[in-house]
Amino acid sequence: MLITKFDWYIIRKFVLTFIFILLILIVICIVFDISEKIDDFLGKNIPVSKIFFEYYLNFIPWLVNTFSALFVFITVIFFTSNMASKTEFVAALAGGVSFNRIIRPYILVATVIAILSFLLSSYVLPKSNKKRFKFMVEYINNKHNGWSHNVHQQIFQGQFIYIQNFNAEDKIGYKFTLEKFENSRLIQKTEADRIIWNDTAKNWKLEHLVIRDFKDGEQLLSTEHERIVVMNYKPEDFDDKSTDITTMTDPELHDFIALQKQRGVGNIKEYYVELYKRKALPFAGIILTFIGVSIASRKIRGGIGMHLFLGIALAFTYILIMQVANTFATYSDLNPLIAVWSPNIIYTIIAFVIYKYAPK
């Protein structure tokens, strides 16, 4: 595909305007975020370098990626409407350049941004989020006491564990139970007063055990002072992962979903929602670019202001539909893949209709 001077003209305007709008919105968001957290920053005497390098240096990529589709849309509306007001598209169309040809550099830039957004959310941001969450837990939302309660999960086919309380800091649990089933029948139940994780050996020590074996309708009872066991379960698995899935790269998230399936965890839709969102959101930028060009390239009364109003209204409607769909995907029987991609499907149809009536 040959890139002409006209293409470079559009690409340069697109990229420079995108960076400009990005910088403005980042500054605005940071100002609001600082005003919200200023009491924590000052009250806990957090060094400025720590705030910048551990929090805001990781907050900015998350912010940019989360709203990248919206930023792209506003960018396209803004500079395209400005070009339309100067009748640049009229001149191009009169010179024999088709609207399909005009839109090509737009889609090229939007596709590059979408690819970068996907790579960022799938491989870079998870590592960045770990640092940001660590800072938040340590200095801002430090109400979490490290305890998990009443955890009941399947760790392997036919093996279930239950623990009443687990301290993530000490890696010690209390009132632990391991049940083993065979053909849906309970064959062994092991209870322990304490369970302790050994970081070096990567195993667990059970203390003060009571073992019940069930065979031929009889129960055999035995006790042990302690026992070393190896389980497909680590201390971090006792913690609630619902807020941690954004700290996993795509391969890690795939492995985690497979592990949760193996353990028999009931509702894992939120993990699929996160996985599918990482593909759907970048693609939304391309769809919104189609819509943005089709709307803003037409010269109308009201100029940039009217274009921005229509564009922002469409963009926020998209965000609303996306949030509703994600909620349904997590808490209803709606398939997560359909739910996450439904806003893109709806807006692809809208983009096609608007594009059909764009200036030709």
C-alpha cells in the first residue's frame, strides 16, 4: 500500500492531535486524582519521588489504555471537523479522491493504536498494575488486613479444601479440612487445627490432624501430630482474585482460568470478561474512527461544537452499553464473549449506516 503525501498529511494531523488531546486529558485526570488523594499523600508523608515513580508512572499508562478508544474518537472528531470547516474534503472530493481513499490513513493510524493498546493491556499493564496496586494497598487503601475467611474450593478432581481463616502475611491458616471423593462418595476427610506454608520446600505442614477414612459403610478414625503435604494450592490462592486479574498477563490469565476450572470454582465469568475486553476495547477505537470521520467530514451548521457534541454523545453511549453488557456477563447467563463484543457489534452497524451517508 503506497502512502501518498495526502496520507501523510492526515496521519500527521491525527498523531499530533492525538498526543495533544492525550496530554490535556492526562493532566486533567491527574489533577482530579491528586485532589482526591492529597490528604493521604500529605498525611502519611509519602516522598514525592515515590508518588511519581510508583503510582503516577503506572497510573498514566492505565489511564491512557482504558480510555484510548475515547481519546481516538475525540481526536478524529476534532481535527476532521476542523478540516471540514476549511472545505478541505470538498477540495479532495472535487479533485477525484474518493471518500474510501480519504478514510484509509485514518484506519491505518487507528489500527496501529489498537495494536499498541492490545499489547499494552495484555503484557505491559499487568506488571505496571502490580506496582500501582501495591502502592495503593500500602498507602491509600490499607484497610485490607491480609485475612481470608471461609474459603471452600476444589483443588483437584475429587479433592476439596475448606479453611476457616487464613493470614496471608504469616501464611498460616486455621481450621483446615481436606475432603477426597471417589465416584461422588466421600472416602477420606482430614481436619487440621493449623496449616502452615513452607516457602523453601513449597509445601504445607498440617498440625493436630484428625483423619477419617470411610470404607464399606464404616468410619476409621486416626490422629497425627503433624503431616507434610503437597497441594495444588499456594498462599496467594486463598486471597480474592477478583481485584487481581488485571495484574495478570494474557498467558497468566489463561493459566489461571484453566486452574480455576480444575478447582471447580463456580463463577469465573469475570475472568473471561477481562480476557475478552483486552481485545474488544482496542478494536472499538477502529469502529469509533469510522464513525468519527463519517460524522465530522460533513460540514454542518454548528461546526466543531456540533460535531464534538454528537461524537461525545455516541462515545458515552458506547461506554454505557459496554458497562451494562459487562455487568450482565458477570452476573447473568449471558455468554461473556457475546456480552463484551456486543457494543462493538452494535456500533459496527451504526458505523456502516453513518458511513453509507457520509460525503462521497
